[in-house]
Amino acid sequence: MLEALKELDGQFSFRTLLDALMEACPSNEKIERFLDSDIGGQGSIRDIVTARMTNQLAHTMGQPTDMTSKKVKWIREAEAKNPTPNDLPGPINPYRR
């Protein structure tokens, strides 16, 4: 799967990545584990892709950005430690900002 990722050469959509991974591996569980793997402590493959997509979107909109996979990892881990009120059990306030 890592070879399939390298063949995409950094310029791909998430759909293209998933298609390449599905060709390389028949198991969805293995693909999920691969996307969640942290190679080199830089964040998961999913974090790397999220950072790249965030930067591309911001650039397209003319906005400055410096999102990195480490920042995405930090945000993901912080969110897991302190979930937002809508992630907590119980009724959801539709007027919450």
C-alpha cells in the first residue's frame, strides 16, 4: 500500500488514493489501518492527506495557510481528549455555534 501511495507522487485526490489502495489491498480494515498508521512520527497518512487538502483549498481561495500533518495530528488528538458538546451524549442544541 505504501508503494501505491508513492506511485501517486503527492498529487492526488482522496478518492484517487482510496482507489489505488483498494487495488493494492482487498481488505477495508487493512486500508483503514494503513491510513491511520503514523510513519516517521509526522502524523498518520490520513493526517498528511488532510493537511495537503486543507492547504490546497486555502490556496484556491487565496488564503494563506501553513497546515502540516503534525498540526492535524495535534488537532485530532486534542479533539479526542476534549470533545465538543455535540460529541457528548444527550440532546443536541441546534442553536449551538
